[in-house]
Amino acid sequence: MFTIEHDFDATIITIVDDAQAAEDITISVFDDGARVEQLEARTGKVRAIALTTGQMRDLAAALDLPEGAYRLRRD
């Protein structure tokens, strides 16, 4: 399950683990990139990584490709 919310400066996507095997993941998408956050249950701290728009594009493409090394080109 996931939810999508549109705020003033970002789109917030929350991915909920239906099996409750992992904590929810929150992805905040801005004009210039995204921030991925997840609560670490053991420590109670939120862990985060930041992605550029190029990294997000590469990640989206990688989900549908077989094993290998790739470089996306803009035409």
C-alpha cells in the first residue's frame, strides 16, 4: 500500500509494508531531487538519503532492466 500527498513544495509518497516486516518509507520529491527516509526501529532514529533528479531517473529505469551496466541518454 502507498499514499501520495501534494504539499506546497513537495510530493510526499509513503510506502507502507503490508506485512509489517519493515518500517514505512517516506519519499519527499522536490523540484531538484528527492529524500528517502525510514525510521530505524532499533535506535528510534530516522535514516535518510538524498537523490538528485538524475539518480531518480536512473533508479526508475533500473527497475525494468536485466543485470548489467547502463548509461541513459537524453535524445
